[in-house]
Amino acid sequence: MAAPAAAGSGEDACGPLLDDLMPWSVRPLRTGRAWVTAPDAASLRARWERLARAGDAERDRLFGPTRSRTPHTPVAALPGQTTGTARFAREPGPCPEPVRILHGPYDEQWLLPDHRLIDAARPELWRVADGHQLFVVEHGRIPQDTGPALSVTALLPDGHSPAGRPGRIRPLYRRPGGLEPNLAPGLLALLRARHGDAVSPESVLAWILAAARHSPAGCVVPLPADTARWTAGVELGREVLRLQLRGARGGERPRLPGGRRPYVRAAVPPAPQELSYDAEEQVLRIGTGRISPVPAGAWEFRVGGVRMLGLWFERRTAAAGADGLEAVRPPAWPQEWTSELLELITLLALLAELRPRQDALAPGPGIGARELRAAGVLPVPAGTRRPASVLGHQEEGPDGQFALL
């Protein structure tokens, strides 16, 4: 976790760190075994059934034991889930219903929400994941990275970094029900004094999405002193948020204008092996399948130097071991994946069109470290970097025991 920037650190020139503006952050999930996530829910159910039916020796092999998890490890239930807490080897129980998660920046996949299978599930995130919560995912920085510093989702994110440099997951709210914004104490009051009473946790999030930048010191978010710039940045950030939520919270799913929408011109084959792009014709080729028009901005969209469309395709077609649970996959390319690919192309194309406006978003005269300290925003109290105590009920512990946390 980054420490608050000290006086004289160049903070006034760059802006405060995101780590200070949204002080509570959580490390990415660590599943410990790749087979607990998949692009389709049916494969996860089939993997579970194969594991649950296996004999002891075969089950150990398929499970993929680590220091944190084996079929014999006692663990508590995941908050909000009804999966068993008996040791998996003794009583697997029924297959838990897979949950939709955000795998990395823009890849919506599925996860088996069973704590017995996940090395580090970050229960503190599950406790605050509800219909009010939004999660900001900070992407690890690499040199010369020009991609976005952040993504946002209403799904539970695993925080996976495409470049292999983990960032952080930052919930917008510290408590369920949209209560207690995960913002530095005093920040809302300072911004309302500057820009009016309409400043809300959601508008601060919108500004962060529009203005956040990678820097050697960490992710920085310049805060404007000028209300016109603030208003323009919040409007831009709300558009970024709307697109990335993909219709969640009653919004509309991303759509390109008529004539620019990508369509399937030739069906994706049952087992495509190659993804390529023809910039002149704006055609994306998936084996013998063809999708067009695909804007160059969608094809070139990268996070941490990694092309997002290429990564999405690789995760669905990479070779797996012949006898492990990861080999349990759809027998042929599902139609749903093509639909998801069309939506991802649309999302990335629209986000790429917003990037020049984000890059040009100059805060002008800013709210610097001296003003933040004078308002009591900095330094951030240590307690705000820890999760809030949100439990007023019992959670099931290992082997069915209960504890009031």
C-alpha cells in the first residue's frame, strides 16, 4: 500500500494520490487454481461434478493443492454465499451457483463462489458487494503505458492485471447499502465548498475515472480548483462509468451509432485458432469468421501494454492440459461468446473515442497538498485504510461453527 505523499514530494504539481483520496483498498483475489473461473458457467458446473465424484487420490490431483487450500482445508463460508464449510474431501455438497465477476479490466467471466476452492477470496469485498456498490480497479503501471489507469464495475472484480503487475481494488462505499463513502475524511466537504452542494461520492468517482493518471509515485488524481473544469470532468467521467457498467443499475448497454455497429459477416468456426485484424477493411477475423466494422481504436485498446481483444480471445482458446479440470470446456465455440465479443468491441471502441478528451482534461489551477492538509484531508487517518466493521450477524465458520465478527 502506498504511503501518503509527503510535503514537498511534487504532490502539488501532479495531484494527490488515489491511495489518499480512496484510502481503503484490497489486494486482487488469488484463486490458486485457474479452473475455478471460466468464460461460461456450464463448464464450472461440469468441473465441480467431476471433482466431487472423483476418488481421493484423483480428487487431490484435480483439485490442485496449494499451501492455502487442499481438499482437507477447513475454511469459513464466503459472505453472502450459502456454500458448505465442511472439508471438501469429506462433504463437497451441491455445486454452488456460479457468480458473474470481472476478470481483469473488461472480461466478464464466471467464478465458483466456494471459499474452500479459493486461496484468497478477500471476504471483505464480498461483505460490501451489493446493488449499491461500485468497484474501482487500479491497474499496475508499466513504463510507457498509455492505457487507462483505472476501470470500474458493478460486478465483483478479481483485480487481475494483464501485465502481471497487480494494482488494487477500491470499493466506492465502505459499508453495504451505499453507506460511508470510501473517500478521505473532509474531501467531500472541501469539494462542496469549491464546486457546490451537488458534489456527491458518485461525482467524485466520475472525476477520478476521467482524470486519473499513472505516475512513478502511483496513480494520481489532480483536483481542479475551477468549477467549470470540475463539471466538464465529472460529465466525462459519468460517460466512462455508464459505458463500463454495461447496462447495470438500469443503464443502457453500450451501442455504436447505426452504420458503425459491428456485425458477424461470417460465422465463427467451432474451434478458431487465430485472431487477426485488417485495419484497411476494419475486419476482425476469428479463424474463418469475420466481424466488421471494427474500429481500429477497439483493436488497439491496451491496458498495461496488453491488447484487450487479443487477451479476451486467448483466454477462451489457449490450450489446456488434457486431463485437468481446465480441459472441461465447451465442445465448440458458443454463440454467447460471439455476442460477448461484439459487446466488448463496442465498449472498447467507445472508450477509445473518449481517451483524447481524458488526455486533454487539464485541471488548470489545482487543489494542492497545502490546501488538502489545511482542510484536514491529508494526512489520511490510518483507520480509513482498513475495512469497516460491517457485521451485525453471524457468519458460518469452518465445519459449521459460527462466530460473531
